[in-house]
Amino acid sequence: MSSIINTLNQAQIDSIKYIQGPCLVIAGAGSGKTRVITHKIAYLIEQGFSPKNIAAITFTNKAAKEMQERLAGLIQDKKVLKQLTVCTFHALGLKFLKLECEHLGLKPNFSIFSSDDVYSVIQDILASTDKNIIKNIAHYISYFKNQLYTPSQAISYAQTAGDNEFLHQAANIYEIYQNTLKAYQAVDFDDLIKLPCELLKSNPNLQIKWQNMLRYILVDEYQDTNLCQYELLKLLAGNPSEKVPLFTAVGDDDQAIYAWRGASSDNLDKLNADFPSLKVIKLEQNYRSTNNILNAANQLISNNTKLFDKKLWSEHGMGDDVSLYAMNDEEHEAESIIFRISAHRFECKTDWSEYAVLYRSNYQARLLEKILRRESIPYTLSGGQSFFEKAEIKDICAYLRLIYNSNDDPAFIRAVNTPKKGVGSTSLAKLGELAGKMKCSLFDACFLNMLETEINKQALYSLREFVNFVNEINEKAKHEPASLLLDEMLKYINYEAYLYEHYDEKIAANKWENTTEFINWLKSKGSSEASIDADGVEFGSQDGLSAKPKNLLELTQMIALMTILEGKNDNKNHGVQLSTLHASKGLEFGHVYLLGAEEGILPFNNGEDKSSDIEEERRLMYVGVTRAKRSLHISWCKQRRKNGEKISIEPSRFLQEMNLNTNIDKKAKVNPLSYLEMMKAMLN
DNA sequence: GAAAATAGCTTTTTT
DNA sequence: AGCTATTTTC
């Protein structure tokens, strides 16, 4: 350990060695925050903490995975690694609920509803199809849960909060929504945090049990926590055998860019108030960028009101000036950026993957993609649709969910409709009516005798065959290996034929490929007890806190929390990286091209709609600027096409704030089009 | 009058 | 790229 400590700076060492009480590490961009967390875990173990009692909590699966990999490089003992809890907030909540669900009247086989399921539940409750209304109401219900409001608290909150129609409607259906989820034996993502919170608060014995289990907690990206997550941290971190709660929160208020989805960097401030003995340590040495880049970043962010003052610096010298380009329009901008990347790469013999183009909104990638394709330049588009959002994957998941939990009505509806089984909307409506009357699930309603007089013979026969099949697989899942069942299931639903029937051959082939990939992945996860992956170690403590999913049924629940299929990341680092500013957080690139630095885009402003939070927009720009290691190129367009006509655009106010050496109106020195031709000639 | 083609428009995204 | 509103076409 001491040799490891030698490679760290003083602030990092202080952060690691302070284990006597609550600790807040303000970790600037590129200051080695993951390093601090992983080394601190190693240090805690060295100091006698049992790895079983240490939990590191992240926000994304990706961050959790990275943390696990970094820990595996630091701690050789595989046994120790396995005992650690390294997971997302939601995965921790799921583990908690799986173990303690009996206290909540929830069966262990509860379903986890995705935002789509939530959407359809609200749609049913409102009996409305207005997308805008449903989305707003879903948002407010999520807000209530993050605030830990009961339905009656939500109603009184709505009354004091003025005349927001969506808010009132959301408060009014909140209780119905909760009851609906309960009837489905389902929880939504917010419940994974909120329910453990409520249970711990109301059950002191349980709280002591969990506090003893999680004696030291480390939270990554702490500025992204919402109220509910902070409450959970407080409930778990209080340690009955210690005088003070033991935890380390690592975060950066300057990189808080998720306020719009409930994160509150006020939680940094709250730590100070709630824990008077809080030790605050700032990490200001940056290991990523040159000082020209850091100065621009420091200047920019100094315009925000701040909780913690900090100034990034590095030992990497001044480096190149940050360059600023005023472009004629978006085409000029995109062409110019691609040209400059091509030229730079040609000159410096670098790899395409050293370059990143960052933008505020997804649609801005479209033009870039068009040009990159035209020039046959490899690129990777980050973000986009996740694997689990694809319709074909959701179809398969619907079957799995229904097999797992027959009360899961949204899964029932999806499964019974894809592929169509001769049960039309009229029959389904009758079935739903009956289920409502009898207060049972759609699945159970299929067995009712009354159904026979309600719907036609063919539909009844199909329904009964369908539910019998589901029951059969559920029964078999207890003994038979997952791989056999998955094949049987696919064969029964005849999914491949369905795809080719409903889509163009090319699209169908692609969808089927995704399906088989998913099924194979399930097989590999479900059958063997493979605890060691090709590329990483699975973590989890022996006490069941992080039990490894073994059969098909257990696997089903975990799927809901997963995002991108691991192993699909092979090509992730190939080619020019195109990314939104949000998705770029946590990453770094040799050369960064930040486009669309214009009023209305960055900071974003949607005309008459409530104008965005300028400070958050500034932080977003700050995140983009601090991604760059060697060079940073910012551009803006004087004109942009909107509603078919060109409008004049003002440069972003952030450009002045950065106090760059370059004039904002500086013209691009070259005609990018002719140079592109030249490059092509050179490369051929 | 209904289907098909086309034009226009996107905030940010995780669990 | 994907969704919607509008226009075109038969």
C-alpha cells in the first residue's frame, strides 16, 4: 500500500487516509477520483475493515463496472474482491428489496417496471393518449417519489405549488398509480430507492441489521444524488457501533448536469449541515489537460455561484491555445471540423479515436454523420438507443417477465400481442374488464369460467393455450436449465417468423440477430455459475447481499436494471467519437471539437418555454471543455437554418466568459471544402 | 377518402 | 434516426 500511496498527491492521500468520520471529497475534473475511491477501499481493508462491510455505490452500471475492473487491478485476492459490494444505487435497492420484500407485502418475484411500463400504466389510469400529458405526469410522480412524499403529502404539495395542471393531476392519480403497481406486484425505478428508505425509517431493527452489514459506504458522483438517495445513504451510514457515521462522498458541484432529472447538488451543502464533523478535501490537481484548457475552464466556471471554490491546475504545461471558429452555417461548421480532424490526424499520425466532437443535442450529430460517411471516416456515436430499448429485446423480456410474475399485466399485454395470437382488442378489453371486476391479474382472469360467455371461442382457446404455456415454462424453470427453456420459448412464440413477416428482410435479419445475441447472452449468464467473466470479476458478498443470478427466473429481475450489453463495447473506441455533452461526462479525449457554442443552443433556450438554468448550462459547457487533454476547438455559426430560412445567431455568452486569446469573430482560415478534396486526393 | 410520400423538427438520459 | 404533421397521389 505504501508504494501505491507514493504515486498519489497529498490531497488524494488525505482523502484516502481519513476514515475516522464522514468525508466529502470535492474532486475536480480529471483529478483522479476513481483512483481515490479504489485506493480508499484497499486502504480500508488494510486497516481492518472486512470487505463484506464495504460498499461502493455508483449511478450507472458502466461506472460500477469500471470501478470493479480498477479494483481487480489493485486487489489481487479474488476472495476479497468478491466480498465487496460495488454496484449502482438501484442495484443496492433491488438487493435490499429482494431480501426484505416480505415486510412490504411484496412477493420475491416482483417485477421492475421500466419507464415504458410506467408510461402505459399512467396511460391506462388516465384513459388518455396525449403524450405530453402522460410524460409530464410520469415526471411529477417520479418527483413525488424522489421527495419521499406520500399520496396525501403530494396533494397538499400540489395545492401550495400553484396552478400547474400536470402537477395536480399527478398528485390526484399518485395513489391509484401506487395501488396499480402493487396489484401487478411491480415496483418502478424510483421505488428501488424509496421503498428501502421508508422501510429502514419505520423498522429500527432492520436498520441496525443493515447498518452493521454496510459499515463503510463510498458514493461516487455524489452531486448526482437526489433527495431520496441521500436519505438512503444517511439511513444506512449511521453506524450503531461507531460514534460517527462512516462514509466518503466523492463529487464535483461544477459537474452537476442532471438537475433536470431530480439530482440536487444541494446535497453537498446538506452534508455540511447534517454532519458537523464532516471533513472536506478538495482535489484540484488535474492529470488530464494542459493549462490553457484548464484556465478556460476555470474562467468559465468562476461565473457560477459556488459552494466550494476550486481552481484546477496541471503539470502539463500551457499547451496550445484554445481555438475558436466563427462559421457561416452548420454545414460549414461540420465540414470544417471534419476537415481539421482529417488534416490533424494526417499530420500527427494519430488515431481517429483521439478525436471527439461534442454537441448539446443529439440531432446535431446528423450532419456530422453524413459527412463522416461520405468521407469514409470511421466514427462511433455514443449514447443512442440502448440494447434493452430495442423492441425485439423488450418483446422477449415481456415473455420472461410474465413467466416470472404472472401478475405483470403490461408484460401480459405485450406478450399476448407479439406475435398476434388471435386475441383482438375487443377480447382483451373484455378480459381487462373482468380482471378489474374480480380484482385479479389479466393472467388469472384467463382461467375464469365467466370468461367463456364473454369472448369468442377462438380467442378463448388461444388465451388458454397461451397461459398454459406460460405456466408450463414457469414450472419447468425451477428444475430445467435456462438454455433449454429459452429455446423452447423462442420456438413456441415463433419469433423469427414473426419478425420476417412484419419487417423488411434486412431489418428483420438485424432484429433476429439482436434476439439471438440476447438469448445467447442469457444462456451464458443463466446456465453456468460463471462468476468470473472474460473481462472482469463479479462482486458480491456471501451474505446474499449480492447473490449471483443462477436460473432463468432470477435473471429476469436483473435484466430490468441493465443497460448496454457488455461485450458490445468492442468497437466503442473506434473512430471519431461523436457524443452529447451529457454523455461525455467521465470520458477524456486527446482533441475535442465543441460545436454549436451559440445562444439558444448552449446555453439552450427553447423560445417561449421556460428558459433553461444558465448555471447548469455553464456546467455543461465546463464538462465539455474539461474533456480535452491536448487541444480544444470551439465553434459557432453566424447563421443557422430554422423553419427553412436562415436566422442570424449570437455567439454563446460563455465564449466571452472564458477569456480566450482568440477573437470570437475569427474567420476560418481555410475553405474547408477545397481542402477536403485535397485530403481525399492525398489519401487515395 | 385513404394510403403513401415528404417535409420539418428535435434538450440533456439513467436506472 | 425516428416521429409527426402535412401534402401528394391514386
